[in-house]
Amino acid sequence: MASLFRQALQAHQAGQAATAETLYRQAIAAGEEIRSARHNLALLLVERRAFAEAKAHLIALIASPDADAATHFMLARILIAEGDEAAAIPPLEFAHSLEPGSLPIRLELARLLAARTELARASSLLALPSDKAPVPERLAALRARAEIEIAWADLDPAEEELHLAAAEEALRGAQALAPHQPALLNNLALLLRHRGRLAEAETQARQLLAAASQLPESALTLAAVLAGRDPEREGEAVALLERTRTAAPDHPSVTWNLAHSLMRLRRWPEGWRHYARCFERPQRMAPPGPLWDGKPTGTPLLIWGEQGYGQVIQFARFLPRLADRSPHLMLACQRPLLRLLARLPGVGQVVDLADRLPSYGAHFPLLDLGMALGIQAKDLPGPIPYLQAPDADAPWNEIKASPAPRIGIVWAGNRQPDPLRSTTLDRFVRLAKRLDLRLFSLQIGPAAADIAGRGEGRIVDLAPLIRDFADTAAAIAGLDLVITIDTAMAHLAGALGGPAWVLLPHRAGWMWHFDQERSSWYPNLRLFRQAAVHDWDGVFVRVEAALAEWLGSGHARP
């Protein structure tokens, strides 16, 4: 008669999981093939997600001299399935030490290290297997390398191009093994778009749509490649997304991208409607209570802002108009905006969105006011300025005492949502040297540290004096001109009504539409848009010429 372990193995191979599980337990109790029986029993337990018992068997194996790499690897996979990736790293590292040539172990360990931003260690694990290795193993290694290089580029802007080039090389190698795999086509299309090679990106995206037309993500990728290039291509993206939305009406990314494309084309009624739907997502932290129905109300109405500071400043222009429908109007927004927005006409109270809110009858999102008020082209830009700088505190006297021209600059924004909108301080330093200028930095955040190393005495750092947007507004009031990338600073300068120049990437935010020089939201702003992706040098050539003309025409205050 066959041993208990042999019977268990036969049942396991025949797909009789319950019988195999019982026999493996009996084999362990009888002392038969304990290591293999525990290992196989753990496999069955993992399949039915009995993780606690599976871990107990694996830990018992690890305590014995019989444990091999597969045991440690399986324990790590269970910990990952339980959501404890940090605890999975030690058994994975031990498994790798026992079997350093195992690609599955190296890939899993590399993935976890990359998630902890230990990218150098992760990359070192991905030495590609030989051409004789099975295609799935080589394909997995190439895809993992590409993902790690892309993550590395996001954390290391100074070496971004090197990492993106390595990622593209890995994706091209993977595509040679699997030419029509949708995931590879998608990743390569988006990578090429990011690198500014739009024609190649479009080719990959169209191949993706042909290979996987049933997936909404295929249409999303092609629409993303087309959007922001010119009005005709934007219209093509809209048509594609509308067809996709018919098939997948509740797909949040389809609605999000469609809304932004419609808004970029100024298709206001449908644009506002979809823009409002953008926020029908679980992570939207709406206040409790009923949503305002748009009708005049005598009870307190709470308008609440979300997303970035710039969008809140942009849409704050609609609040005075809303006061006609609600004489008891309150605004809840982020703390750095409180003092700036407290002086808005018609707004009785401005509170911190993160604090306990005052009582109200209904609430409504600030960014949906375009839909609620039926805003059309004729309603824009509205009164400019619509915000006022507070009275200057003593520190700003230093700006006023400086000789003209007093030019404020901002060169970097958060890498999310758009890493391509930032330029470098070096370009402003070269500009200041050629035109013999001293510039005032309004830059906030980590990028302000660049001044100490690369400012070359041409940049005055105002960041230590800035507590919030009211302070920034007071600083702007003392300047002759602001030159900024597309950040909240552009919206603030536009809302204050003073002269400002905005440096836009090739694919700019929807609120800049396809305007070449003047903004329909802020007519006091002058736009300088990239002619091609990454073309900051071309932008600064035009800025230098315009600034020389501006200086020569006496615009700067004496």
C-alpha cells in the first residue's frame, strides 16, 4: 500500500484538495516526508486563504534544518497577501541567499525594495537571464526593470533622462519577445509621450487600441497621447472618450479625461457637467449633510474647496456672484488660503476645511460652481482683480527699497500631477546675468534650496518671509512683474490683476486652453508656451527677448 504522503500527493495532483489536505496532515502526524508534506499542505492552505495555518507550517519548517528557498519564498508570498510587505522582505532576502539564481525570488524582492524607494538595490537584482531562459522569465525581468527605472526617474529629476532611456530599452526588449502584449504597448506609449516623442507614442497607442479595443484603458492611452497637442487632436480625443464612455459609463478615468478635454476646448455646458462628475469617486471627502440644489436659500450655504490651491483661487471668482442666491455664504478651504480669501466680497466666513465646520443648511463643491451657475464664455474672466493683497508687513519694505525692476520668479511645482511643468533655476540665473537683473524668489518648498547652491548672488530668497498665500500676495504687490511656471502662483498673480508671465509646458492644464499669449481666465497674464515637449530653452529665448523689450519700455516702477 502506498505511503500516506504518496496517497496525498496523488490526490493533490488529481485536484482532490480536501482529500489531499487530510492525507498530508496524517502523513505529518506519522512522520512521513515531513518537509514535503508541510510544504504541500501550506500550498493547499494558501489556495483557500487559510494564511494563519499555512504560516504556522512554514515557520515550523524554517525552524528545522530542512527549510529551503521555496519555503522562505512561500512565507514571504503569504505575508504579501496579508498586506505586510515590510515583513516579507527578510524571508525573501533569505530565500535569495539560498537560491540567488531564482528569477521569481529576485523579481519579488526587487518589487518590494522599489516600493520602499531602495531603487539601487532593486535594480541590482534584475540582471537579465540568459537568452536560453524561458521567455516568461525574460519578459518578467524586462518589465520589472522598466517599472523600476520609471519609478527611479520620478525620484531623481537630475538623472531622469538616463532612467527613462533605460526603461525604454527594457520595454523595447520585452516587446521583441511579445510584440502585441497590451501592457507593453500601453507602457511604451505612455513613456514615449512623457519623453516628448508624440508620433511614436501615437503609433504604439493605436496598436494597443487595435490589440485590445475592449479595454477602456486602450482608449484612455490613445486619448492621453492626442490630448493637449492642438484643438483638432483634442477633438479626436473627445470623440474617442465619448465612445468609450458609452461602453463603460462608470469608468472614473474616462469621465475625468473627457471632462478635461471638453474644458480645454471650451465646450462649457457638457464640460461642466462631466467636470462635476469627475468627483464622483470614493476618495472625495465631502462634508456631511444635503447637497445644495442651486436654488436661492436663506439658510447658511457652505462652499468647500478641494484639489490644488490654484484651482481654489481660480474658482473663487464665482463666489461673489453666488452671494446673490445665498446671503449667508461660507467657504471652507485649505489653511494656507484662509487669510487671502477672507476678504472676498459676499463671503461671510472663511474656515479651515480640516477643522470642525460651522453649522450650515447645505453644502456644495467650489469646483462645481461653473455648472451650478451656468458659466459660459461671456461670463469669463469676470471682474479682474477679484482678490486683494493684505497690507504689507514690515519685511516687505525690503522689496520696496530695492531698485527696479523688481521681478518675482517661481520655477518648480510638485511633481504630481505634472512633472513636466517645472523648469530649473539655472535658466533664470542665466537670464538675470545676461540682462543684469536681481530677481526675487517666491519659490516655496524643497526647490527653494537651489538658491543657496546655484543662485550666484542673483536671486533673493523670500521664502523665509512667506507663511501663506496672503504673505505671497503682499510680496507680489511690491513687485513689478512675476514670471512663474504653471502653479498656484500663476492663478494668484492673475487674480490680483498685476502683470505676470506664465511659462507653460507643451501640454498645459485645461484652464489655459490653446491660448497662445493671453489667458481667457486672466487677461493680465502673458503666456509663453512650449513649441515642443521639454522645450524650455525655446521658451526662455522668447522670455529674454520680451523681458528686454519690457525693460526698455519703462514698465518697471522707479
